[in-house]
Amino acid sequence: MANTKEVRKQIASIKSTQKITSAMEMVAASKMKKTQDSMLEGRPYSLKIKDVISHIAQASSEYPHPFYEERTAKKACFIVVSSDKGLCGGLNINLFKQVIAKSAELNEQGIGSCFALIGTKAAGFFKSVGGEVIAVAEKLGDKPNPDDLIGLTKVVLDMHKNGDIDQAYLCSNNFVNTMTQQPNVEQLIPLAPEEEESSPSQWDYIYEPEAKDLLDGLLTRYIESLVYQAVVENSACEQAAKMIAMKNATDNAGDLIKELELLYNNVRQAAITQELSEIVGGAAAV
């Protein structure tokens, strides 16, 4: 049985860890509010531009944009959004499992995979499993800048224009609420228009400047906005998951301290009982 000194040392160590996890829980709660505000501020823009793109997709355009083109798929690219830091429970690994499962499904159909990675955790994981990494964006901070994502997005779009990839998927966590973060793998390219309402007539816009110039700029901006919104939303998911993970760690530390204090009392009582027995035995011998 452990002696009282060892148990006291363990209790002191766990209390120190408990203070750290409690502080980290409060920091994550504070950051979560800020990241949620950023996420909610960006959603109206993302939803509105999505409506615009969906409406344009239903037009009989004089310029069929490549992002709407359905090709015979030979290779797909996964844009994977993760956190830069850990201590956020299963947030990252749950997403990675879905990406690997989707990649394996495509592989069975003869479609290869490559990865454009956002976040240190994704970069480390997919490099370790031997995935083909075409671009990496790391250390974006709590307030990601859209400019830091343009380069990665451009690499993916250029590969699609050059025919190096035929499909692209955006993989990130969706913020449902503080307790729930949902991993999601969504097709990004080719863009899938929403179901068209019954409208027998053919129509199109009059574009100024040319349709090609306008649609190239608009669709590129649309995809960039989706990637940026995914990063912001994933940041909110990270802080929520971290807050929950640190709360669980703090609670578990408290339970462990109670068990060790009970063990300490038992060990101390056993030591006192033994000393009393030795005193009584010694007195009887005299």
C-alpha cells in the first residue's frame, strides 16, 4: 500500500493540473463567444451569395462555366479544415475519419485523392498517413484572415481548371450548438445547383462585362467565401469542444482527488493503528 507522502504528492499534482484545466476552460468559453460572433456575422453573406449562385446556375447561360461541368471523375481533392491546437476532444479525428471513409469510397470507384489542408492537425495527420498533400495553410489564429486562404483555394481551383482534378470536397465541422459539432464532407466542385422550380421558359442574364469575366470572378469569390466560412465555423467548434473537454478534465480531476483523499485517510488510519499496536505490544512485553 502507498504511504501517506506519496498520496499527498499525487493529490497536490492533480490539484495543480485541475487549476490549469479550469483556467483553460474559462479561456475557451471566452474565445468561443468571440468566434461565434464572427461565425454569425459571416453567415448572411454566405447564404446570400449561395442564393445568387444557385439562381445563376438555373439560367441557360451563353458561357457554361467549368465549375458546373460534370466530368468523368479520375481524381478528387479534399479541402480539410482542422484546428491548429489540440485538447479539443474528438473534434479533429471524427472529421478525419469521415474524410478517410469518403476517400476510400472514391478509391473503390477508381478515383484518386489529394488533400489541401487547413490547420496544423490536418497537416500532421494526412502527411503521416501518406496522403498526397497539394497545399497547406497553418497557424491562422483565432481571427483567420481571408487573404491567408486565397493561395490554398487558388491552388485547388487552378488544378480543376487544368484538369488535374475533377471534383473537390470541403470537409469541416459545422457548429450546431455548444455541445454538438457535426463533421461534414460536402461536394464543392462541380457546383450542384438547387432543384429548379417548374419554369418551362429559357432565360439568361445580360452580363456586363462579358459572362466569362463576371462568372469567373463571382464563382471564385463564392468558393473562397465557403472556405473562409468553414474555417470560421470550425474555429467556433474548436473552442466549444475545448471548453467541454477542459470541463470534463476538471470534473474528472475533482473525482480523482476525492478518491485519493479517501485513500490517504485509509493509509493514515492504518499507519496510526499499526503504531498503536506496536506501543501496546511493547508495553505488554515489558
